[in-house]
Amino acid sequence: MALDFTEHFIKHLKNADRIMFFTGAGISAESGIPTFRGKDGIWNKLKPEELANFEAFMRNPDMVWEWYQYRRKIVNDAKPNKGHLAIAEMENLFSEVTVVTQNVDNLHNRAGSSKVYELHGNIERNYCVDCKTFYSDKDWDYNKAPHCVNCGGLIRPDVVWFGEFLPEDQFMGGEKAASLCDICFVVGTSAVVYPAAYIPLTAKQSGALIVEVNIEHTELSRQADYTFLGQSGDVLPEIVKKLKELKKNDF
Ligand code: BJW
Ligand code: ZN
């Protein structure tokens, strides 16, 4: 795909030192991991209020656990795609690249990105609801919610459900990156879930260029300086290609 890069956009790309990527489920769609909302979103069929909150888990732990085991299987079988890999490659092209992701699938880390803030947790981890002991997802392969070996409490996935606070260090790290970056790429997110969706707004308020990459317009499009409509696995490698051309011409 050939993108239409304006002079203004190229000037920003050339001058940027610090960039950040604020990512959502759309970046992993090309790895075969379904998104939440939209045409093929999982919440067209399943209700988030029955699966993605603490009360639902305590009401029916086995059902919620089984749902996360099913999702883990998809994530374990998935591989980072061209979009994740392009973001990791950007580390060779800018002095600082930060990824702030809403995704729980660990694919940015697996793609090789070195500075990743996970706002909504990581599906590969679990913890005891009573004593907070952490466990890896490799510790169980059965479909019933397990109990803690230390205290007998229920084990839950380390993801952030509705009504729960985001991990403070991850959110603060994301906010700081947003306040310092020159360009904020907003990739594959509907940008409707708060407080995560405040992060690109912080970048905007701090003077960063906002560049959206999505297959369709979103809540954020009005705030964005550029929206590249297309799959992130196509658009992001094009941006890397352009940057490499610009770098070559500098010498
Ligand atoms: C492509 C593509 C391709 C497709 N290429 N693009 C106002 C202010 C603050 C809070 C609130 C508020 N109003 C309401 C709230 C509460 C609530 C909230 O935001 N609700 C809104 C939905 C209305 N927020 C919370 O509850 C949060 N906590 C909180 O507020 O704590 C404070 C508090 C504490 C105590 C009491 C009261 C308040 C927590 C939110 C946790 C969200 N958790 C989830 C589930 C994680 C676990 C799991 O995975 O099961 O996180 S919800 C779900 O949505 C998941 C995602 O990370 C998150 C965002 O979704 P995302 O990534 O944007 O995906 P989609 O599907 O929406 O969009 C995909 C996009 O990709 C689309 O745009 C496609 O077009 C695009 N796409 N293919 C490029 N190939
Ligand atoms: Zn315990």
C-alpha cells in the first residue's frame, strides 16, 4: 500500500526524538486475536458485564476462568504480526520509543519492543484474590478456577476488569511518555475505555502530533492530526520504509 505522506508529516517524522504508540485490540487482529467491539468483536456475542468484572468472577468463577483459558489458548497460538514488528523496529530509528498498550496478549514484548506499559494487565499472569500471590498461566491447564497453594483463595487472571483501578505504575508511565513524546501514534483502538483513553489526550495537550492508524474512524479521529485508514500491519511497515528512505537521504 502506498500512503500519502504530506511534507508536514515528513517534517515531524524527521524531527522527532521521542515517539510513543498507544495500542489496542486492532493491532493484534491480524494475529488472529478477535477485537472487543465492532463488526467481529467478541462483545457482539458475549456480554462484558457477565465476564469482565469482579462480581461476575465471584458469582461464577469457573465460567469466567474457562473463558480466559479459551482466550489464553488463542493468544499462546498467535504470533506478533507485521504491525508489532514494525513498532519494535522503530527502536532503531528514534532515540526513544515507548509502547503503551491496552492489550493483555503480550505480543509487543514478544515482538521485541523493550519499553512496554500494560494498562490492562497481562493474560499470561494470574494472582490470588486474597493474598495476591502471583502465578504464571503455565501453572494450570484445566478449566476450573484454581485455588491458591498458600491460602486457598481463588486465582484470577491478572487483567483489569470494569470498575477496577489500572496498575498505577503502568498508567503513570504511560502518562509520562505521553507528556514527553513528539509523536503519539494511536493504533487499533476504539478509544472509548477510560482512563486509558486519556493518554493520547495528554499527548495532544502536551503538544505532540497525534497520528491515528485504524481501519475506520473512531472517537479520537477528531483530535488526530492524521488518520491513516488501513490495517496496522500494512500502514506501520510503510512508515518504517519511509523513515529508512529519509535516513538514507540524510547521508
Ligand atoms: C484495526 C484493525 C487492524 C481492527 N488494524 N485497526 C469515564 C471516565 C473514566 C472511567 C469511565 C468513564 N466512563 C465509564 C468509565 C468506566 C469504564 C469505562 O471506560 N467504560 C466505557 C466502556 C464506557 N472504565 C473502567 O471501568 C476502568 N476502570 C476505572 O475507571 O477505574 C476507576 C474506578 C474504580 C472503581 C470504581 C469506579 C471507577 C477499567 C477498564 C478496564 C477495561 N478492561 C478491558 C478488559 C480487559 C480484560 C480482558 O481482556 O478480558 O480491556 S475492556 C476492553 O476494552 C479491554 C481493552 O483493552 C479495552 C479497549 O478496547 P480496544 O483495545 O480499543 O478494542 P476495541 O475492540 O474497542 O477496538 C478495536 C479497534 O481496532 C477498532 O477501532 C477497530 O476499527 C480497529 N481495528 N482491526 C487497525 N487490522
Ligand atoms: Zn492466596
